[in-house]
Amino acid sequence: MNTLACAIRYLFFALVPLFLSACVTMRRCPIETLQPARLIVEGPKKNIAVCASQKLFSDAIMSNDGAIGVPADSLIANILFSLQQYWEGAPSYEDARFFIYITNDNELPESSDFDLVVRLDRLQVDNAYYGQQYAYFEWEAYLYVHYAAKWSVSDKSGALLDEYTDRDLIVWPSGTRPGKAEAVANLPDIQDAWWDMGIALARNCAARIVPQWHTGVRPIYMVNKFPELSQQAYTAMQNDGYGRAFDIWETMLLSCRKSGQKRTKGQITYNMAVACEFQNQLDQAVRWAQKSTNLKRKFKTVDYLNLLRERQQHQKQLDQQTAP
């Protein structure tokens, strides 16, 4: 019996280090990536007309209960100036000149005067309040705005480059309240809701026409074999020292000479790929991510390799869209 107990005890202490070493600690690093526009317009355009019909908005407002107090001119200006702001945030468009037109009819400005003419051709909006009663006399109300907007983009010659319909449903919940009146009172004003709708319209349109920045994250491994160096590399990444982090991970990789350390090497080479990506060295990032995948094929490394290859394709599109 004592022999069996000793064997179990020995096995327990032998397995604990293995279990602990299998635990993988990861950190997350934020990254800003430039996403290409869905519409390929080669090179930035400097003179851009953005226009919409006042009648278009007046009709949409008049057909909705509770929206009568929304001023059509202000709403159009909010959409068109928001579009201008999203556009101006795109690379190579810092010097673009925008010409805002709010027309009384469907007449367009002369296309030959502009590199691009962006026009809101159609707008349909439905807004409503919805309330629901729960047990114990609690209420939750909702305000929703559902829109369908048709945009068109023309070039200098008047040729149609793009035409698409943007649809979205925006919902504001009140949260549970003791009564219906309190629930409805906690919802935004209908004018503010239409304001938010206009900003969403502008954002979606800009993302289709010009490149936009997106915030994401990349996980990195804290390699258990090198706890201090791992912390140094992570600190360097946090302080934009991506080259420094790469050098630290390269030193760790050179220390892994044993053939049985594939798992550790896979984690380190994955981190080195991340450091290369943060320096916009996408070809090098793909090379290290491929090494990581070959060493230890896991969903995380395979997914990251696919993401990098997608970014390479995006870069080719961005070169077309941002070249002078």
C-alpha cells in the first residue's frame, strides 16, 4: 500500500510541472491597420462634390411619426459634413477640397468640374417606439430607426463608377424601468436618433469609397521558458519598440537549440511575425508566421498566417487607391 501511495505521489509531482508548462499566457497588443475601400478608385481625388436633395429628406421626415421636428437642412448638412470628415481622415486625401450641395431638386452639379461626384439618390426611413412589459411591472422600451439609402459615385466624365444601397437597423434600448413612461423617457430624442443615423450613413459610404483605419489586436505569447525576456519584449511592444521586441525574441529563438523545443520555437516565431507586422514588414511577417505554422500547426498560427496574406492583398489595393 505504501509503495502504491509513493508511486501516486511521485506521479503527481512529476505531472504538475508538465501541466504548468502547458499553460500558455498571452498578452494582447492593439494595432491600427488601413483597410482598402471596397470601390477601387485609382489615386486620390482632389475636387469632390457631395450632394443631396432637400426634398429627399423632407419626404422621409414627413412620412415618420415623431420626426416632424427634425430640420431637413441640418440633417443633410450633418450627413454630408460627416462624410467629409471620414474622407479627410483617409491617407492621401488631406488636401482634398469638398463642395457641399443641398439642392431643391434632383439636379447635379456639372461633373466636369470635379474629380468625383458623390450623391445620395434615395432615402427611406422608418422609426418607431416599442415597449414590452415584464414581470413585477418592469418595462423596457426600444427606439429603432431603419433606413435604406442609395448612393451613386460618378467621375469627371459623368460615368457612373458605383451605385449601391446601404441598409441598417439602429436600435436604442431603455433598459428595464419601473413603468412605461420611465422607459420611454430614457430613450434618445428622435432628432438625436436621426442624427446618429446620418453619421452611420456617412461612415458606411466613406468606407466604401476611401481607405479607412481600423483598430484591432494581436495576441502574443509570453514564453514560459523565458519569463523575464518575454516581459521585456512585451514592454517594448507597448512602447512602440517593435524592432527591440523582435531582437529579444530572436535571442530567445537562438537559445532553443534542442530538437524537442518545437512548441517554444513555434511561439517565439509567431511573436516575431507580429513584430514584423507592426513594422509593416508584411513579407517578413508571412515568412515567420509560416515557420511558426511548420513548427507547431495550431489554429491560432494558421489563422494569423491567413490574416497576413489577406493584408498583403489589401496592400496591393491600397497602393492603387493612395498612389499620387
